[in-house]
Amino acid sequence: MSSTALTVEEVPVGVVLPLRSAVLRGGGPAGMAGDDDPATVHLAARTPDGAVVGVVRLAPAPCPWHAARAPWQLRGMATDPAARGTGAGRALVDAGLALVAARGGDLVWCDAREVAVGFYERTGFTVVTGPYDKPGIGPHLGMLVELPGR
């Protein structure tokens, strides 16, 4: 599977929950406060046969580490382990950043799991905090990317 065979589209929250649950919550509940907010955007990366292999959520939210006029938070990023390395995650982040910029956002931030920091750095994010623990989830670092032209 190559990234050229993938499509990224905005989807209802119900489409992202199964993969989010499997990858991020060990099969447990994967809903988050704000999932149904009209400003929240859920994206899914799909294979040509329609299988969802990656998901991400973006929503307007103040950044705890950096002042911005119109910050958005990236959360709930999950890629099917079988699809890792295919470009699905990169396609989701690229589409998400473009969407946020088109909606007037000037910064995207996230609480990145330590194991995902290298991935986010390759997509343009910068580490801006030391490690901290998210109870029940594990070690994270704060990361952000400023969007050009804003």
C-alpha cells in the first residue's frame, strides 16, 4: 500500500472511534470531550477499498505553551499497525494542517506520546516541553507547528 493509493477525507466521529479505540485505548472507550462539537474535525485515511487505516481529530483549542491568535489541537491520531510506514500518518497530518490553515488557524499543537515524537518532528512539529505523564496513557511531550502565512 502506498500513500498515493490513500485518500484522506473528513468523516463523522463514529468512523474514527474503532481505530482510535484499538490503537490508543487497548480496545476501550475512545470518545473524547468535544468530539461532537461542530468545530471539531475528524479525518480518516482510507485505502482504495475503503478501509480506514488512519485517523486524527483537530479542534480549536488554546495552546498551553505558546500564544497564538487561532490555535488548534491535534488529538486522537492513530494508524493501523499494518499501515505504518505507508504514508497514511503523514497524509493525515498534511491534510489536517492544510484544513486548519484554510480555516484561519495559525498554530497546531499536540500532546505527543514519546514513541511518536520522531514522527511528528518529520511532519514539521517541534518539541516545546519536557516529558510529562498523561495518567492512564503514559509519557508525552508537548509539540507544535506554526502555520505559514498566518
